Amino acid sequence: MLQVIARMPAKINLLLAVGPVRADGFHELATVFHAVSLYDEVTASAADDDGVSVTLSGRYGSGVPDDQSNLAVRAAHALAKRRPAVRRPAVRSGVRLGIRKEIPVAAGLAGGSADAAGALLACAQLWQLRLSNARLATVAASLGSDVPFSLLGGTAVGTGRGERLRPVPVGGSLHWVLAVADGELSTPDVYRRLDELRAGRPVPDPTVPDELLAALAAADAPTLAGLLHNDLQEAALSLRPQLADTLAAGRDLGALAGIVSGSGPTCVFLAPDADAAAALASGLAASGTCADAVAVVGPAAVGA
């Protein structure tokens, strides 16, 4: 049976600067995406018809819809619509997707975006499409703001809604711990709360400091620690005050720094090395302030 497997990493935001609301309802962003070594695996298998179906497994598979609303299914349909008019007659446009989910759901780690990007990569190969990276990125951007980065992996500056990407160099491995919360946070709810908290305040245009990019280029973890920032953190803490206990526990256990990842509720901590990250993950898991903690390394590559 013909099948293609794509191994897709989670993402964290080392910086998330949120600007004013745009005319289209989105916020202008300046962010630094960083892929880390926690993966979902997307398998695309040839189908006997032109339909798209999905099955789910893995630790977090039960938290994801297995119908046509699934973002990976929507990605396959979106790609099928862009197939060239002339194609190999033996290659059908149907696919059976299998997703093994190890990235938590609605956790600020872009797990759904990773699955959509994996579906695009796997289906493009399964269907023998010869699409440029730019064309795949266009399809990705139509599905969600984080999907283009999930296609790319590594580390990148994102602007606009986050879909305009510029890869940036990282001089070595960085060691992180993801403290996974019990429960989820809705990204629209977090942005809505941010707007409420900012009412009446001036909102500057978002930027990425040169110092942060220099720290990444040198893989200088102590300097990078002082530059991690997330404008959504205040809103996430407002909606989930107990996350403050997680952040405090990580600092007490020796993390160089800790912030809420994306719209949360996962908290991410920077550690000086692999041994410190392992000890920090163990301490956080035992602290009672999170559901689980896992040590990961970045930047991570997409495997397809």
C-alpha cells in the first residue's frame, strides 16, 4: 500500500509581540517561532475513491475531531483543489490520513497546524504533485496563521498574522521544558481578553529586538532568557490564574526563564543544558502545578 509519513514538530514562541487590531480583524504580529522535538506523525495512504478520511491515535488523539472539520482533512481538501488540471490518471485525489498525536491540543504549541502542514506535505508527495514551497505556503496560509511555519520548522521570524516568514540562524541546540496544563485555552478567547485588558492603552507596532536574534545566532541561553516575552501572557494568566503557580515553580526549580507559550496554557522554560532540562521536567511534573512536563530540544526540523 502506498503511503507517506510526515513527522511534524511542535512550536513555541520565543517572542510574541501583538500589535493593534487590523481592518480584517486580525492583530498585527511580530513573533519568533521555534520548533521543538515533540512530534505528531501524519500518515497519508492512498484511498480507493476521491474522499478524505482521518483516524487518530496517540496520547492526545481523543481530543481532536475525526470528521471533515479536522484541520488536516481541510488541508487535504484545499490541496486537492489546487492540483494541476493535467495529472497522472492512476493517481486519485482521495486519501486516508492517520495522525498519531503526541502534541497536546489547544495548548499554544500549534499541534493542529502541525497536522495540517503534515497533511499538505504527505499528500503532495502521495499525489505526485510538483508544487513549489511558495505554492504550498500559500495553501498553508489559507488554513491558519501558524500553518506556514509548521511547514518550515527550525526557527523563523513571523510578521503579518505570522504567515510571512524569515528563517533565522541558531548557533546550537537550546534546551526547553514544556509544562503541559490540565485543560485548554481558546486562542480567540485569549486575544479577546488581551483587547479588553488593553482598552484605552496605546498599542505600539510590534517588533523583534536585534538582541534576541543575536542571542539565537550565538545559542546564548542566559542572554536569550532575559529576552523571552509574550504579550498574550497577561491575558492567559487572567483566564487561567493557576498558570502563575507553574511559572513560579519553574523559576524556583532553576529555569533560566519561563513564559506562557503562544496563547497558552502550556508554559515553556529555558534550561542551561540537557541535564538541567531533565531535572527541571522531573521537578515540575512532581510539583502539582501542571499535568505533565517534558524536556525538548530546539530548533527541530520537519521530517517528511
